[in-house]
Amino acid sequence: MTAETVKIKTADGKEFDGFLTCPEKENGAGIILIQEIFGVNDHIRDVANLYAQEGYTVLAPDLFWRTDEGLVMGYSPDEIEKGISILQKQDLEKMTQDLIDAIATLRQRPGIKKVGAVGYCMGGMLAYRLACRNACDAAVSYYGGGIDQQLAESAKIKTPLLMHFADSDGYIPMPAFEKIKQAVAPAKAIVHLYKGCDHGFNCDQRGSYNRQAAMLAFARSVEFFNRILTAREMAASHSH
């Protein structure tokens, strides 16, 4: 596995950094990994390695580059507060466009046929936005905050979408979850609710980490990506 920082060219002629992880044996698909409000930190790099071990070429763009380039934080209360205040400075439309540019960067790599997106928290909301734009071939959203404020967009979804939520999430209360679930049902989105879990259950650096839920959600996400982005399952069924 190799990791490096690459440049992503924007639609408006600028460029910003992305953390690229390449597997030893590529499966022909790429994944855009969308950060939380803490930057492309150790946890996001760990997740990039996990997907690379499954054969995916993974690109994690630095989405705060316009205001706080290269920002990397942990999960202390102060850092959470800082992350929220930085998010409030961002232009959601520009961030979405930056992700579309990152997808284009990944598609240009030799051997990459399809590109998926997976995001956590802020990234989960942005993965949902990419699905609404049909900008990638498959999208996975983990506890995306604020999706319930953007449900009018869901009517446009044609992209396969998988969503993970926690039933004890203080940021996404159950009424918001129910609204989201209802709105994405016509798009045949797959929605999972993890019992007894809180926001951030996937991150082993947070107090809310739930190993069992994190492993189950990852297994479901990999199965989903393998089915849609690679011919792995199809190839197996043809050999019988």
C-alpha cells in the first residue's frame, strides 16, 4: 500500500490537496473519502487504509482548504467546537463542487472505472449531496448531520445510496431520522439504524466508538461497494 499527497484541480482554476492511498492490488474502482469536521486526520487515514486493503484507490480531499488549509484535529470538546465554527464558515455548494472535482481526479487515474463516495458526519451529509447530484457511482453516508434540512434534493437521487445512523444520536434525533428514511425510500436507499449507538460510533478515537457497530457498518459498506463498483460478485455468480 502506498500513500501520498496529490493535487486536485478545481473547476475555477485553483488546486488543493488530497490524501491518496493506493492498494497493492487494485480492483478497478476508486473511493472518495469525505472527512468529518476534524480534517484529514489519523482516523480518516486509517479508514483510507481499510478501504485500500479491500482493493480500492482512496482519495481523501482537504475540504477546509479555502479557509483552514491542512487543518488536522482530534476529538476534544475544544476541537469539536472549533470544527463546528470552521464548518459554519464553509460554502456548502463549493465543498460539493470540490468533491465533484476530486471524483474527476480519481476517474482520470489509469484503471479506475467506477468511483464511490463514503463520508462521516459532515462527510456523510456531503456524500448524500453527491448522491442527489448523481456525481458518483455509489454513495455511503454515516450519520450525516443536516440531511433532514436538504430533503427536497432527494427526489433527484438515482445513485445507489447506503446510510448508517445511530439511534441515540444527539445531533440527529429520531424524528429527523424518520424524515430522512421516508424521503430516500423512493430512491431505494438502504438505511440502517444501529441500536444503542451515538454519533461518531465508527471512530475509535471518540468516546462514542462502538466496535461491533463500526465493524458491521464497514462490512455492509464494503459489500455495497463491491456489488456496485466492482464486478466481484457478478464474476463469482458467472463461474457457477
